[in-house]
Amino acid sequence: MPISFERMQKDLEILSSFTDPEKPYTRRSFSPLYEKARQWLWKAMKEAGLSPRLDEAANLIGVREGAEAGLPPLIMGSHIDTVEGGGRFDGTAGVVTALEVARSLFEDGHVLRHPLWVVDFLAEEPSPYGPSTVGSRAMAGRLRKEDLERRNEEGETLREAIARMGGKPQQLGEPLLPPGAIAAYLELHIEQGPLLERAGVPLGIVTGIVGIDRYRLEVRGEQGHAGTVPMKERKDSLLALAEVLLEVEAFARRKAEEVPFVATMGWVKVHPNHENVIPGRVEAVLEMRSLAHEALEEGERALRTILERVEERRGVTLRGERTDRLPPTLSDPRLMDLLKEAAEKRGLSFLELPSGAGHDAMHMAALGPMAMVFIPCRGGKSHVAEEWADVRHMALGARVLRDVLLRLDHEDRRSGPAGP
Amino acid sequence: MPISFERMQKDLEILSSFTDPEKPYTRRSFSPLYEKARQWLWKAMKEAGLSPRLDEAANLIGVREGAEAGLPPLIMGSHIDTVEGGGRFDGTAGVVTALEVARSLFEDGHVLRHPLWVVDFLAEEPSPYGPSTVGSRAMAGRLRKEDLERRNEEGETLREAIARMGGKPQQLGEPLLPPGAIAAYLELHIEQGPLLERAGVPLGIVTGIVGIDRYRLEVRGEQGHAGTVPMKERKDSLLALAEVLLEVEAFARRKAEEVPFVATMGWVKVHPNHENVIPGRVEAVLEMRSLAHEALEEGERALRTILERVEERRGVTLRGERTDRLPPTLSDPRLMDLLKEAAEKRGLSFLELPSGAGHDAMHMAALGPMAMVFIPCRGGKSHVAEEWADVRHMALGARVLRDVLLRLDHEDRRSGPAGP
């Protein structure tokens, strides 16, 4: 059986239906909807000839054993959780594609020499507990003990939530697979940016994933009655945050003229957040992303300077703690070459481009060779309800991924430990 | 029995104990804690010789009938709800003072000619449903039908909440008392500002209450992935709000050099508020307060100009709707004179000063003559846990209020409808 556009379309539609009807398309990690979607996926994996299981991090893994014992797995994967009000393709497209590749091999009766894994990684998007890429981080041994103790708004810890999802958080810490225990990791994802669509090409070969520095900011000013404290005696923490935000933006705009660089404040919490109370405290999360390590370092220095300046000007206390540093990750050159060859053989044009978004692939790169394929998405939009990609592009991507899997499975015969 | 400092102290301590233990001192209107505190107050009113009842707006009113039929009531009151993380004195000091005045008259066996009312107004602080001064607004016929349909975060309407508190929201609309049906309204309150403490005087005679214009702002930008949309292509609604906030602050600082004027953004809600999503929409509430009507008009014009400018600069949509306009309210000159005379006779120094905060007295002024007495509060701080006032100042205020009540009760003999 060839890769089937219609089957992929149907899988996507089914997964899209697991959404909060009030906020399409919302399927937050750890939610009841997410569990239902995973139950469906569990069944779909079985129908594709895969044996589903949950690993210690509650990653859902569909395994098809290989013909030869002792070979490392070939892995494809992505995630099916969404941000609030996100879309139908981010993550889900990669899972559906991986599933379709496995299914087409199964229906062909084609047994690989290596084990084949299709992975739905747990909680790739920022979870209600804080951390993102929870499952892949844990698989790579990068989920820290303190991450496990972080709580959602209801007070549940991430540790408890992973156990609730079927994981074994007490066994997390070391990588779940030893480095090198993976033959290859391949992931298809929507670009989430405008470049492929603008260039009119169906595929992108990802050169690397930007580094992400994440800062937790806290401004402590002076809470007071909104009617009785004169303007010039105020220490309004929200005004201080507004200045920080605009100054960081100015830095990011300048920097972006030299290298790919963005800075975003996406989360803000005002205390006490009453209309007639001067905000006494504000918390916020600020992100900086770049492919260039030096640009991120410069960003940190700029942020420190801005915080000091605003602190002095406004008489407030400003803290900025870096809570996360994901260094830029480069794709495996050999896998990139194989992807390019496969695309060329099929007469498909492609761009080489970096990923501005983080992916589970970042962590999988710590365990073995990693590469990613992008497909265009309309208007470059992602994390919004109208996020849209063409399933025909997904099918093209699936064919290229299958070509590369077969090539890897074949090539390794000559060098693999179980070879003749 | 004289006014008792110790009794007032005890009442305050008891009321302070009805607090969310995690966030002292929090007793939000309509909460279970609030209901418990009102149950205590109901009992305390009875012990002070008052007959408690709830009016249609669920204001808790303790009534002592007067000796002569047909006379309008003399009313003292305030409120016992707090903002989140507020203090022990805002509102509560006025209720405790009114209670003590009534109690001392009762224990003296002194029956006034007029009915005496002690009122705990429902929900003076901004309620979880939006509106503030809910009870006094309703008493003055100023609570609009659409206010009753506003909902808290759980989806309950204010109408339902008032009914839950024992009111009859279907009977709200017209004033609950006809204008002129009040002999006088007197309220003691902490200043919530620094002037009395700085001047070292125990009492303030309030000249008027500032007008409040409240605006609901909404910025609609473009939600997107925080990693993939280049800085210069973003329409970040939070950045736009930050500019609006800082420009409004600059206007308010300039204006405040001419007349008392403040502007505050105390409430902000970011959508979707995820750390890796560019905020697509932000809501906020902006307040402007002034004793000068013209300054508020100027503030509105300045805000419109700022919104247009930022809208154009950032390519976002900015809406600013005035949801509330409370005009400045002046105190009754005769009541102010009686308060000053009473203070002078007792050898107490005082300041005449405006109130920067809104009070239930604003609405009561629509029903009859109104005046207020302020007492100092430490550091001018209010709406914070460390809010503090001296109960001895409350006792001085109680004596002055009682003097004026007795004087009014006596004087009206000569002119009242039931006079000889």
C-alpha cells in the first residue's frame, strides 16, 4: 500500500475532534481530552501493526519489532498536545505522518531489520506545570528533579501528573535510552513560519533548532489604593514591566537585523489584579530565541542592563531569573543529505532552513542522529485556530521519510553489529 | 455609656478574623467568609439594640425606631467587604464606628426622634462581577439592569449573587428610598492617603469625593508562535498595551501638577497567556480620578488620542469603552459645618480634604445630605495587608458623629413635619 493522503486526512480530522468546543483547537497536555485522544491513538497504532506502550515518562510509543535482534530503533515522532486556542497541525501532523509511514510498511508486509518506533511525546507545548517538551526531555535524561515538583494552578505536581498519565516518574533522571541507542530520529512538522509558503516549495530540510533562553521576571513595587496615592509617589510594578517589555523589544528589533532573533513576553500575571489597586507585584515570562549562541548571550546582558535601569528609575525591585536554557541544536549532516537525496529523486523542491520553534527533536538529538522535515503552513501561522497545512504536503513528507527509513535500514546492514 | 475604645477594638479584631488565612486580610464580597462576617454583624446589631434586616439590594441594615412616627432616618454606614489582600480598616472601621454610636445611645437609653440606621452596604469594593458600591448604588437607583447581568468567573450573574445574599434583585431599579427621604448620611472612613498623618491631626472633614471614569480597553493584535514570527512582522497586543499605559501615565503626571489627578491600570488579562505564544489579545481596565470634572474630560480626550496613535503605530485594533462615570460629589455644607463645630467643641484639630477614593457616600448623596469624616492611616496605605489605623482616632470620630446625630435629631424638631 502506498502512502495514503485520504487516510492521513481522516486521522487528522479525528484528532482535531478531540478539542475543547469553546476554544478550538485546544487539547492541553494532561487534560481529559488529551487522554481520550491518546486512547484513540493507542488503537490506531495497533491497527498500523504497532505494539503501543507507555515509557517511564508516559511517552506513548508504538513499536514494530525488527527482523534482526539487537539493532537500535529507527524513530519517528512528534506530539498531539496543543496550546490553548492552538491549531490542528502543530505536532499532530508529525504523529499522523509517522503513523502513516508505519501503516504503509505494515500493509506492504515490509519488516525492517531495525525496530520501528512511532512516538507521541508527552506534553511538548508548555504544560500547565511550566516545563515544555516534557516527554522528550525525560527520554534524554534532561527533566530535572525540580521540574517534577512544579505545580499546576490546582496544586498538582508534574510528578503526580506524569504518574496519572501512566508514567513512572520515580524512574526518571538518567536518559531512558543510552546515547547512541537510536539509529535515527526523524520528525515532520509544520514550519510555523512563512518561508516555505513564500518560496512555493513543499518541503523544508531543517538545518537546526534555535536556542531558547527563558526568563522569569518579577517586579515588586508598592501596592496601594488607586485613588489616593499621588502619581509621583507611586511604585507601580506594572508600569515598570511595561518599560522593560518595550526596551527588550527595541533590543530584539535591532539584533534581528543581524541574525535571526526574537524576544517575546507571552505570560503576565498582575497582583492583585484589581481595577482599583495599584499593582504591587507583577510576574512575567520572557523568551529569547536565536540560532546564534552569542546573540542569546548578548540578549541576557541587555536584559540585565534594562532591569537595572528600570529598577533605579522606578524605585521598584526587579528580578530576572533564567529558568531555561536550550542551546541551539544542529541537524545530523548525513540524515540531511539522505533527506535531500530522497526529495531530489522524487523531483521535490525544498529549502534548507532553521527552526525558530523548539521541538522534541532537540532532545532526541542527544540520543542519536536527528533530522527534521518541514512542510508549509498557510500564512506562516501557528498556535492559532486557523493554523492550516496541506495534507498533500504531509503525504509528500511521509514518502520522503519512508524512503530515508528504508535507506537507513538497508545501509546499516553493511555496518551494523548484527551484519554479516 | 460613653463611646468605648475597647469595644471598638474587639469588634475590629473579630471582623479581621473573617479572612482567607492564606491572603490576609481578604474577605471578598459574596464569599462564604463574607456571609459569616455578616452573620456575626447581624448578631452584634441586635446586641446594640438594632433590628437587623436585609433590603432589596442585600444591604444589611440595623434599625432602631425613633420616638416620633414619620420622620426620615439618620443613617451611618460603610462596608465590610475587602479587596484581595486588603486591610482591616477600609470600610470595616466605619461599620464598627456606626455600631458603637448606636450601642452607646442604646445603653444610655437615649431614643432619638428619628429612626437610626446602621448600614453595612453590599460589595463596596469592585465585586467579582465587575461593579463596585453595589449596595449603595442600588439603594440610590443607580444599579443598571445590565450591571445585574454581569457574571463572575464561574458564570454566576450579579443578579443571582444578590439573591443568594438575601436580596430581591427583581425589585431593583428605582431608588429604594425616595430622594429626600434621608435626614442625613454620615460615614467614617480611613483616609487611605498620607495627608492627615503628615499633618498630625486626628480628623479630616471631607469636602467631596473625586469623580471616577473607568475604561475597559481591548487590544486585538495577531496571535502567533513566539519562535517563528520575525519581530518586524508582529502585531503583539501586549506591546501595544504597554505603550498605551506609559503614555497615559505621562499625561496623568503632567495633569497632576495642576489638579488632583490619578490614572491607574490595575487589571490586565492577556490572551492566551502562554509563554511561547505572541499575545493576540489583551484586556485591561484603566481608571482616571479627579475632583475636577474638566480634568476627567481632558483625560478622556488624551486617552482617545493615545489609542489612535498606538493603533496606527502597531497595526493592532484598540478599543476603549467608558464603562463607568461617577461624577465628583460634594459634601453637604451644613453637615460639614456641624462636624467642624463638634470637632472644635471637643478641642480636636482637623483638616478639610477631598477623598481620592470612592465611597458608598457618593450614592447616598443622591438621597439626602451627606458628609464624611476621615481618620489617619499609617503611611497613607490602604488595600494592603499592613493597612493600619488607630482605634483611638475611630473613637474620637464616633464621638463627633454622635454629637452631630444628636444635634440633627434635636434641630429637626423645629422644622420637621412631625414638629409641634
